[in-house]
Amino acid sequence: MPVKVMFAQLASCWGCHQSLLDLHETLIDVLPQLEIVFWHTVADYKLHDVEKLPDGSVDVGFTEGFCRNEEDLHLLKLTRQKCKLLVSYGTCSTYGSIPSLLNLYSIDEALSRKFKEAESVVDGRIPDKYVPKMLEYVKPNREYVKYDLFLPGCPPEPPLIAEAITSLLRGEMPKLKERTLCDECPRIKSEVIVLKKVKRDFEGIPEPEKCLLEQGYICMGPATREGCGAVCPSAGFPCKGCMGPGPNVMDQGAKMLSALASLVDYESVSPEELVKTVKDVIGTFSRFTLPSSIIPKSVFKKK
Amino acid sequence: MAGDFEPKILGIFCNWCSYAGADMAGTSRMQYPPNVRIVRVLCSGRVDPQFVLKAFELGADGVLVAGCHPGDCHYVKGNYRAERRIALLKEMLKQLGIEPERLMLRWISASEGAELVKTTEEFVNMLKELGPSPLRKTS
């Protein structure tokens, strides 16, 4: 009997679903075993298609994206209700990811920037009819509903998805790897790292085989969970931390901030210089995890 | 009311200098504001940014990190690390809408009991002017 699955898209960019399609031939083995009951990203399903399903009738549900408005929240709660097993699919759903950096601003500021102040807008107004109400700020989905499995990654890499889906089909619970990205990164690392200079990503051309952090680039490897196969560092681009923090870490950004500060050579890099190079501290260190950090949002000044 | 606001301060002091400095202030019977709750760590380099963020999240009005003077660290480089961490953390707090002045880093040696008294007094007065932390839970 095929396994019933549903895919719910909340506020997100569709990239995770695209990554699912990147499974290519693996899909041929997997698809016949699945019965898709809802996937409004790729076919014309409506919300009432989910609403009329009996509770707990779907075997596995995948959620992509976070809750930005009340409709997202409704769909998320509905998905939890209808599914026996709920999988958080992608970093948006698991930690909040890049769009949630909007937590640094109030929703009013954001709406007015988008609909009134953007350079291309003439006589803008904020839409208020026929649109769902925006939520004040982004919370990680797990604070709304209970999840059974998290598959982080922006997007999750196809091998990770394939492994998760095939083990779910076998009736086993997939396990996330527990080490940090550096453990699976193929770059050559020395025992002790001392940074004489911290570089921004665009400065110079990185050496092809040496650890990027050792070369002075801010690579989030030490504070990031492994599982993506170190695709970015292998291609010469520093890790940005999309897999989220490793086990037992509360705040990925704080951990990486701490790591970087202890790696710099105190005689060559002054604190002021370090701050100047990093520039956007939250955007650099908590890029993917702001809503699940210790302080998840900016404190908006009351006027 | 601004008048009767008493800031809650978390002090994270290094074992070898600042904590001994606080001891010095105590044994010399120097008076200093009771607003600061001191936690001892082995080195200011042990202060994980998560400690500081957690303190603010729980409603601390200020965090005072104190360690040995540059060059005096028992573990050679711990205080330099702390210095860089605090600098980055202040930026992080700024982005989160918390006044960076609420986080203070000071070098206080074992003999500087008087310096500790002065620092806490200054910090308490500054926080009284700033008012309660925006994250403070109103009771």
C-alpha cells in the first residue's frame, strides 16, 4: 500500500521543493510508493482539500517555510492535525532562515518599506483587504506545533532527503548526524588556527585546498551541523551555516561569534577592526537562526 | 517609576583577578551597591556569549564582565578573547535593540577593590539613567 504524504508550503521560496526534484532518478524508485494527497506548490490543490481529510489520515507531512501570516499558521496547524508524522523540511521550517531576519524590524516598518518606500513604488499603499493578517514576528514552527523530525538545509541536500525518505519508507526514523561541518569538510586543516587578518568573502581568491577559516574567511563550519556534504566549502565558498547549530547549542550565532573572536591574533586584529570587518554581526553569524536564537527578535522601541 | 528603579546586574568575574578584587573590597569593608550578583568563572575568556544573551533574555538590566588587565591573564590570552567577543556582542545587542552600554567589560586586578567599587557605582548610576532593560519582564 502506498504511503500517504502531503507537502505544505508556508512562507518560503519553493527552493526546498526544487531540491526534492533534484533527486532525479531516485524519484523513480520513490514515487510509486507514495500517494500525494496535497502538494499545492506543484498542482492545483486547495486548502479545503486538506480540511476535508480525516484527522491523522496522512502518514507523513512535510512543511516548508515559516509562519509569516495567519493563513500559514492555519495550514501548519492543519497539517499537524492530519499527519501521523510531521517533518520539518528545510531551514525556514526548522530555524526560521534568512527571511526571518526581518525580526530585526517591526512588521509596520517592513510593510511600509515594501509597499510605500521601495524605490520602484509610486503612490503606494499597504494592502489591507483580502489578505491574511501578518504575524508580528517570526517564531520557529516548533513553537507552534510538535514535530517528529527535522531536516535542515537551505535547501536540504538531495542525498539527505533521499536518505530520510527511504528510511521513512522502511519504517525507520532517520537520524541527523551529530558532528560539526568541519568534520566532513575535505579541506586541509592545521592543528592551531591563528588569524592574522579577517577577510570578507569577496577579498582575494581562496587557496583551493586549505581550510577557509585559516585563510581568514568567516566560515561558519565550527558552529554548524554536518549533513550537507560540505558543498559550499568544497566549492571555495565559506559556509554560511544553513544546517543550523549542532546538538546542544542554544545559539549558533553566539557560538560562532565566540569562536571567531578566539581565533584572531590579538596583536594583529584589534576589537574595533574585527567589528569593522564583520559589519553585520547578526546577518553574518545568525543568518539562518535568528528566530531560534536566545534573543529571537529586536526589541522594538515604543513611540 | 524612574526614582525607585534598582537595576539588576549580572557580574561575571574571573577567578584570578576580578573575583579576588571583589574579595579584597569585601575584606576591606568597602561599601558598594548590592545590585550586582557575581558569578565566578575561571577566566574572562570562559565567558560564552550565550551567558550574556541568556542573562539579558532573563531580564538582567546590565551585564558586567571583569577580567585581568591585558598582559596579566592567568591563561595568557583569555582576556584578549573576551575583549573581542564583547566588542562583537555589543554590536549584536545594538542590532537587537538593546543599548550596548548595558554590557560592560572592565579590567580589575586582585588589588583593585576600590576600582571595583567605583566601577559598580558608575555602572549602576548609568543603568538608572538608561532605565529598565527593554527585555525585563514586568512583574
